[in-house]
Amino acid sequence: MAPQHENSDRRTAVDAKLTELALYAKELCPSASVDVSPLQYEDEDGHVEVFPPLTLSDSDVDRLELTLAARSAEIFDHTGLYIVCAVLDKAAR
């Protein structure tokens, strides 16, 4: 069993990176709604779901998704934290 402080340190790191990704998503698309979840599933450490406005073009949605995925991959490379980012249709909410 891992010591309590290691779990606490990891949770703190996950929370910081979730916040970083959420703020980055809002920077990229200020009119988007952003949901953050620290719930872990299998090997995932958390989730960021971005709901851009319906008026955003498909190419801008694709660019947003790729940019967030790249940042998430950088975080994984530097920290080992696997945070899933998804850009979803606001109507599916």
C-alpha cells in the first residue's frame, strides 16, 4: 500500500493539472463551458470536458481539440498524469 502522503501529493498534482487544462481551454475558447472531473477510471487520472458554443466552426472545434490533446500529452510526458480532454457538442450535455 502506498504511503498516505504519496497519494495526497499525487491528488494535489492532478488537481493542479486539471485546473491548468481548464484555464487553458477557457483561454483558447472563452465562450466554452468547461467541466472538470477528478474521478479516476482505470489508468485515467481525471477528465476535462469542453463544450464550445454551437456557433464555433468545425475547423475551430478541431483545432481546439488538437491543441488540448497536445497540452494533455505534454503533461503526461512531464508528470505521468493521464488527463483525458474531450471537446463535446453542447447539445449532448
